[in-house]
Amino acid sequence: MDTKRLIIVAVGGQGNLLASSVLGEAALVAGVPVRMSEIHGMAQRGGVVESAIVFGEAKSTIIADGEADVLLGFEPSETLRALNKCHAGTVVITNTAPLPPFTVAIGKGVYPDLDQLQDLIQSKTERLIALDAVALAKEAGNVLAVNMVLLGSLIQIGILPFSADDVKTAMQNKTKKAFLASNLKAFDLGYQAAAG
Amino acid sequence: MHKLLKQDIGEKMMLLGNEAIARGAIEAGLAFAATYPGTPSSELSLNLFQISQESDLYFEYSTNEKVALEVAAAAANSGVRSMAIMKHVGVNVAADALMTLAYVGVTGGMVVLSADDPFMFSSQNEQDNRYYAKLSGLPMMEPSSVEEAKEMVAKAFEVSEALNEPVILRTTTRINHSTAPVTLGEIKPRVTQGIFEKDPFSKVTVPAVSRNLHVKLLENIDKAKALAEKSEYNFIEGTGSGGIICNGVSYNYVADAVKDLNAAKNIKILRIGFSYPLPEQMIKNFLKDCDQVLIVEEGEPYMEEAVKAFAQEAGLMLPINGKKKDLFSRLYEYNPGIVRQNIATYFGIDSTPAAIPDMSDVPDVPMRPPNLCAGCSHRATFYAVKKAAEGLDTIYPTDIGCYTLGFLPPLSMADFLICMGSSVGTSCGFSKVNTNKVVSFIGDSTFFHSGIPGLVNAVFNNHNFTLVILDNGTTAMTGHQPHPGVNMDDFNLKDYKQVSIEKLVRAIGVEHVTLVKPYKVKKSIQAIKEALEYQGVSVIISEEMCTLYAKGLKRLKQRPFYISDKCTNHRECVNELACPAFFIEGTKVNIDADQCVGCAICAQICPENAILPVKAKA
Ligand code: SF4
């Protein structure tokens, strides 16, 4: 099996650690070798949280610059910041709902223009899928399900070596029962959004 | 039941490296563990803490790493399998105990876990703790993967019991914080009670005894070397006249690179997992079979120096390289790309480096540094101290915890930091040689860890500064572990006592002690002003529970505020407090009601009284 390398970037509190844990579990369910690594020391203090997930026969748990096959961004400016992880063949999926960092509020930086941001990513990679995951999560009835929306889009593009059903099984093992229905709905909405 | 106590032998589970190590320890019959929390080791301790609540495992959060090591060493000297867990810099704190424990040894297995942090994801330095093995003479093992980390714990206990001395298990962040499938093994029964056999002539380290013990330690190093020569953790892969010697996570990058470069027939890999003492003969034999050798190790040239010395002894002239300009760096962590490119260059293999997109037309993305939480009591305290000290020329030594984040603008309340507890000790020195008013900050947990001796020193030597103890009732930074000042009823745990910081400070002899509630801004500023005017050592204890912790305990009555039309947009609130609940919409300041916890600091400082509770609005 080909090795597939996925980078997830998010802002602390956006639920990306749960997303990667669902993906890890899905790989385990599907019998796909998987290793991942996360830097989550200051996740709860609003910093950037990055996960690297490597599927297939590889020993490394991290991904060098320019070597991600898929970049999944939970926040548009963070997706842009992580563009150095991509190469010309990378597929990028990004949430378009911005969470401006605090530095913008105190005048230490300008938040990038969202249209320009998408054009830039599009021009430097294979494909960009941009969706308002917050709106879709709300539609699913759970504003915190942004992570599940994005997982749906990620699975739709078909690059990872397992199915939507594997992920749904993993969601049952890994997410809270009370949120399962809305999480599954969010997943489906994200899946459909990526299908265009 | 705790997931790490599952008996399903052979089942595969996705485990974080720290969970895998905890499971490995449980499988090995670990009965006793002590720690001071520190990233990247914290989840390991957390899991053992949880397990101890539903089993006969003894676990404690000790006041600092030295105490933790001593506590565990005593258990191990009574025949009980024990573990002391700490981050790399924690070993510095424990080093005094470790060096001589190496002389005395243990009677039950003991593993000292050192979690190193290359790149300093959450540390003040990236020291390479492999040198502690060399310095102490204690055996050291280093896993390359999560799965191996689990297996290695059991092996480390065996080696420890074979040699009657502690074994250092050294991990790096990318082991502790990686996740991979791990196969569960059998859980050995725990032996929780021991017998201490008196033997003062080998356990009381007066000079005459230690002279003999040092002889024994050197003999032990030879025995350990024999074990390293045969260890399954030192192995050779592949064939060819090119050689790579590597350890830890570097091995993963090397193995992937050799595969990607199709070089398994030309390059063989010697992976070192039992890394002190190094398997000298094995390495010499490996060198004899190679034309050139590359050493791939993050951090210092620990193996490289030894391997070069072995080559000299064996009369071998082959090129051996590792840390070198245009090759590997001593800085930060490696990654698969760096390692692949360096292997290709060194062995003359064609390889095109990954094509990173041209970022020249990408606008600067605004930085997103971590920030104190919305409503964090530290922000309130910093603000009050800053106001109270207005007009004074100050120096602000700080310490290690969430409050270190106060160094960022606009708070900018940190001038000096070297290690846990340094706020107090350095205040003594700063105040002696500078005319500035010295005001230092230390958290409650850090104060217990290593602030107390500095404060005793300050009182005795009659120094002149103000120490602010930020008492938020937990060890917040590393994930809300308890410390001696915590009321353990919060955890529903009995059999603990609580140490009062105030009584302790008064007992030390500090004559000016002030308690403030930082959410009361005016009162706090006034009280702090008085403390700052005091000549001598004054202590301010700023008491307010960590917001995130209070949320976790469901003690937070979240009563958000909003910004009313009275706002004239001079933005004192945003610019002075930098609370992440603020955001700018158009040109107007707003408060995110989901984030706002209702600490009301901003409401108290707004000159227009424009910030009001949401409730009142409705
Ligand atoms: S975790 Fe607690 S102490 Fe740390 S920044 Fe958040 S509120 Fe402050």
C-alpha cells in the first residue's frame, strides 16, 4: 500500500485531536497501518495544534515540509500558514470560517483576505476544497461538530485507504453517545459538501 | 475499568506513547511510582494516577523531581518495582539523588523515565539527557516507537534487577506524543509491600563506603556493556558497505529514507536502543564492515564521539560523520525530509528534495501565540501589579507555568527566567545590585517545587523584593495536577492533607504578607502598592482558581459581559488585557460570549463603564 501523509492544523479547542483519534481508530478498524504525532502542549491556550498522520508502511510519525499528500485545515489562516507542508500534488481541504488570532485585535498583524487566501492555495496545490464547516456543523445541530464535518470532506476525496463506514464505526467508539447522531449528520454534510 | 488495565491479551489498541509506557509498566508489575509533572511526560503520570485510584498501584505527585526520585528509590531499595517519571530538565533537579543512587543501587527494579524535548515544544532548553547515563554510569535504553516503548519498560525492569541498579528510559517528545497501535500483553501481578534489608556498609554513603561502591559501579558498567552487546534493542538491518548508526526516532526517519532511496542493499543500519553503555564490540564489528558511516542522532554527538573513539581503538580509518556543517545539526528535532536528504548527499544517491510551494507571494499570516485563557486570574494579577508599580523602575523575574505567557505584549510582565524556582533566587541577586524595584512571580505548584529555599534565603539574608505567589489551586500548565496546596476533596480523594501557602510563608519569617483576590481590581492594586513600598521581603498571595480548572470542576458560573453603546472605542480593555474573548468587528470591540467567563476585569477598568453583564441587557 502507498503511504499517505495527512497534516491537520487547527486552533486549540477546535476538536482536531478528536478528529485524529477517530481517524486512527478507523485505520485500526480497517487494518491499515497508522502512526501519528501531535503537538498539543498549549492546545488549550489558543495556540496552533498540528497533527501528522501517516497511513501505510512507514515508521515515521511526522511529516516534513513539502511532503503532505493532504492538508486539512480547521481555520483558513492556519491552512495558509501550513502551505509549506504541501507540494504541487497536495489536496487541501479548508474550513472557511475564520477565527482571527488575538494578535489581530491588538493590531499586530492583518488577517488575510479570504478570497485571496483561497486563490493562493488553489494556485500552489492540486486541488482546494473550501467549505464553511461551522455553518454545516450548525446545520447538523452541533456547532462543535466542525471536526466531523471536515472528516466527512476528507473521506469524500477518497485518498485515505479506508471507507466512510470505517470512520463511522470509529466515531461510535470514540465520540460521546449523546452527540453521535449530530456527529454522523455533520460527517455526512461534510462528505456531500466536498462532493460539490 | 481504566483502559490500560484491560486484560485482553493480544488486543490492539491505539495508544499515545505515554499511555503505552504506562501500560508497559503495568504489564511489568510496576507497584510504585512518583513524579513531578512535566511535558512531554505528563500523560504517563496522569494515567498511573488514575490507575492507582482503582488498583493497589501506589502513585504520588511529589513536590519535585528530586523528592520523586528519592521516594521511588526507597521503594526500590525495599524490593518493590518502582518508577520515577520526569521531563528532561526535571532530571537536573533529581541529579543529586541520581548520581549517588547509582552507587547504592536498588534491590527491586527501578526505572527512571526522562522525557527529553528536542525543539523545546514546551521546555526552556533542549539538553540531551543521554549524558546523564554516562555521567551517572547507569544503563540507558531508548525506544524508537510507541510499540517498542511499551516493550522496553519491561526489559528495563529486568535489566535493573539483573544489575541491581536503576535503568534510565529516555524518550523524546515524538515518542511520548505519538500514537500507534499497541498489542496488549499479560499484566504481571504487583508486589506492593517490600522488605528493607539493613546493610549500612553498602547503603550509607560515607566516604569509606562510597569508595567501595564506586568500584562496584564500574564493575556494573562492564556487566551492563555485556548486556548491551547481546540486547535485542541493538540490531543491524540491511547490507552493504555504507553504514548508518542511529537511535530513537531518528531510526524511523533513517529506515523510511533507506527504503525510499532503494538503498537497503547498499546501506546497513545499526539501531542502538540500549545506548549506555554502548555495545562497543558490536559497533567495532559494524565499522569494520563499512566504507563510510553516518551517525544520525538528534541532539548532541553522543554516539558520534564514542563511535569515533571506537574506530581509533580498532585502528579503522573510515570516514565517520554526523554533526557537521552541511550535514546534521545539534539543534532542534529532525524529520524524514532532512534525514533522507542528508543520507542521499552523504552516500551520493540521487534524490530530489520535496518541492515546497513558493511562499514569496503569500502574505504574512498573523501570529497565533498561546495566550492566557479568557478570565485567567494571572492576567488580572499582572494588570494589578503593573498598575501598582506605575512610576517605579521594575525588574520582573518570573517562573515556569502558564503565567510565563505573561511575557508577551501587551502584558510584558517577565524579564528573567532560567528554571523552576528561579524567580525567587534571582530576585535576591537582582535586588542587591540594581536600584530597581524587584517584583517576581511564581505559581503555587512551582513555589512548592523549588521556590521555598529561595524564600528562606531571602528572609535570612534580608533581601529586598516583592514575591507574588500566583495561587490558582492547581498545576495548570501541565494539565491540572494536584500539589501540596490543593484540597484533594476536589478529586474525591481522601487520605491527603493540605499545606497552606500563607502559613508556610509566615513561618519562614516573611513579615509582610498580603492576600489579594485579583478579580477585585481596585482593592488588589491598593494592597499591592503597600506591599511594594515595604522594605525587605514582602509576599503577595494572589488567590483565584484557574479558570480552565474551575470549568472542569463545573464551578464556573459563566456570566458573560458585552460591550454596550457607551463604548467610545479607546480600547483600553483590549490593549491592556489582551483577553482572547475580545474580538474586533469592523472597528468595534466585541466580546465573544462563549469565551467570556465573567471575571469582569475589563468591566472594572473601562473608563466609560461600557462593559456590562449580558444578563442585565436582557
Ligand atoms: S489554564 Fe488556568 S492558569 Fe493556565 S492560562 Fe488558562 S486559566 Fe490561566
